[in-house]
Amino acid sequence: MAKDNKPRRPRAETPKGFRDYFGAEVTERADMLAEIAKVYRAHGFDPLETSAVETVEALGKFLPDVDRPNEGVFAWQDEGGDWLALRYDMTAPLARVAAQFRNDLPSPYRRYTMGPVWRNEKPGPGRFRQFYQCDADTVGAPSVAADAEICGMLADALEAVGIERGDYIVRVNNRKVLNGVMEVAGVLDPTDPEKFVEERGIVLRAIDKFDKFGEAGVRALMGKGRLDESGDFTKGAGLSDAQADVVMGFMEAKRDTGAATCARLRELVAGSALGDEGVDELEFIAQILDTQGYGPDRIVIDPSVVRGLGYYTGPVFEAELTFEILDEKGRKRSFGSVAGGGRYDDLVKRFTGQSVPATGVSIGVDRLLAALRAKGRIGGEVTGPVVVTVMDRARMGDYLAMASELRRAGVRAEVYLGNPKNFGNQLKYADKRQSPVAVIQGEDEAARGVVQIKDLVLGAKIAASASVEEWKAQPAQFEVPRGEMVAKVLEILGRNGAL
């Protein structure tokens, strides 16, 4: 038997770790980002769009939990021999822009950006290789007043999209304080910053996973290492119990007030000039926020915030949603973090050789959308467009004119462009589109100058539960003069909450 040499059809499937976004999801994301953009613009930030592709050299080695530049990114070598990669965050491209256009941009430069980023990491439940980020940064402002502004703006943005006060908290810390603690613990030498750099990196990542691993897991990572449930072993920092006690004391330093927390931190960093500087900055941030009315119900000083990325040099912050949701096993848990950021004064220096102060925040767009759905702020029943049905192919121009007239009145509308032979299929299409109204005009209606308006929402309710008497008393289809079509459609949409 002859072999079948026909080419194999490609499989219609989404690549592993990626997903497709349909109508309502795309619209909800766009609406949410538009609200956030309003807040950012109100604070004087300008939009910036950078290329999705950067040189690997420009991206650097700052991927979370990854020490080699080509690991964790989608990278390839072009014909000229340069290595290129899809951006893995929005901060590294900003550093490149700030250096490349430093003579043209105002200083300080405030920008916000929104778009997809890509991570070449192992996908899992809720973990994708492409996701959206929404960032805001200030480049060129050395004062931590810029950090305080970012924190306040983050709180404003969360409330603008529908996260109520009391359902979130922005937590603020300072990496200088932690470095001071590590200096006291003996794992940081101010005269030789490269000494103990590996150990510090492990400690930072361990503390950043405190919520996930708990105290025992963090202590294990600060010591010899941690063996997880799957049998995988993660190398530890090799700290002694006494050294780990100093670092854990820092993690447990939070008190009832910001002032009390700062006082405790100052005790922990006694003898470290860098640690004292970090506490000074925290106190200044707390003072600025308090003056603006950002109380502890919105923003707090919290030493447990570390942020694992190695490029942070000062204040770090994180927005946590505090309300409870049910996990996949039906257990209650706090929703958790949806945004984070901090100061990164040395990132632009990679390009220019000169230190350029910078600070910023990144919102996890998909996480925040999931939170809004969990709170019922979005994700309700989607309303589709009004569908103008087609009864006579020869009168397609008239039907298109009806749809245009509805659009001019602010109504989302479309003309059925499938095969109009079976009218029942047109109504099935309208149902599938979740259309609230169908407009019908056949030859007879056109001759009499009228249209039929079918209330599909009411019709569905009547079909589901109404008696014959109720159906007669509350008809779902109306005949109106052609000139009253728009007014009748608007009336029905208003009654059904579909405007």
C-alpha cells in the first residue's frame, strides 16, 4: 500500500505556557488599565512604549531566581551575531531608554507603561510564560519622596479600579536596613561588596518566600538548604543559627506603629551606617505619607517585605490584597500580592557608568484582574451588540444604515453577515452573542415604514418561566415606526441595564 505523503496538518493548540484571551477578558483588562492610566497621568507620569525585543546585553542578569542572562528568557541570535530576547519585565527596557535618550528626556523622568512580558520558565497552574505588567517609574529623583509618591499612587490606583480601602495594604521596607542587618550578622562587608554576594542572594530569596515556606523553610534556606516535598534540594546560604537569628529578628521587627517599627529596626542595625541610613529613609517616607493622609489603613512600614530581585538598592514596597478567597481545595486563604517595586539606583549605571537614581512599581495585571473578579467588581454577565437581522439580501444597505444609526446614538450594533436564509439561525446567533435586542424588518415592514424590535432578555425570561397569560400581557417583541427605532432600542437597553 502506498504511503500517504500528504503534509500533516498543524495542531490547533495554544503553545504550552501560553493562553488566548477572548472578548470580555480583553475588554476588562483594557478598562482596568485605562483607570490606572488616569491615576498615573494625574500624578504627572507620561506613557512610554518600548520594543518587545531587547538585546540580551541590555536585559542583563536580573531575572528572578536566575543568575545567567540567557536562562529564563526567550533568546535567539540574529544574522549579525547579536543575541536578542523578548523582554522579561518593563524595568530593564526603561533603564536602556533612560541611558539612550538621557539628553532628550526631562530629569526627573516619570513614565508608565503597560504590555506583555515573557519568561521562559516552567509553566504551571496559573503560571504562564506570557503575562501583562503595568509599571510606573521615576528616573532621576534621588529623594525617597519619589518612593513615597509611588506608594501613594499605587494605593490610589488600587482604589480607582475597585479595590476598596480595607481590602489592601501597601507594605514598605528598605533594603539598606536589611543590608545593615546582614552586616551586623556578619554576611556583608561594606569594604568588599562582592564578598558573601552569593550568600546574600540566597538569604534575600529565602526571606521573599516567607509566606510560602514559613519560618522553618526560611531558616533551612539560610542554613544548609531545603528539601521540598518532591525531593528537590535547594542549596542554603550556610549561615549559623546565631546569624539566622539576627536576620529572623529583622523579619519579626514589625510593631503596632511605623514609629515603633523604625525604633526596633534602629536597634537591630546598631553599628551599621548603611542600616541607620535606611531607617532614616523609612522614617522620612512615613512622615510624607502621613502628611498626605495615607494612614496605616493603606500604607505601613513592614520589615517582612524584601523583594527578591538583586537590583533594589533602597526602599522596597509591595501591595497585598487582604481579603480571603477559596483555593482549589476549598480552603480559605488571603489573596496575596498584586504589585511590587522599589528603588534601583544602579540599573541605569550599567549603561552610562554614572549612578542614576530610579524607583518604580509593577502591577501584575492578570493577578489584579483575578482579584477584581473574586470581589465581583468585573466578570458579570456580558452584554453583546444589538443585532440587525437580514430578511432581504437586496436591502443590505438599509440594514447597514440601521446599524450605523444605532452606533451614532452610542449603541453597540452589528448586521448579521451569515447566511440569512434561515431566520431562526439569526436569532440563535444573537443568543450566542448575548445580544440584548434584535432589529427585524422584512419586506412587509419596510413597505409600511416600521421595524420589529425584539427584546431578547425579556424573551428569555418569559420563555423560561412565564405562563401563557403572562406572555400575552408582557410581549417581548414590539412594532414601532422606523423613525422611532433608536428611541425604542435605547428604552429596552436602559430597562435591562445594558446601556
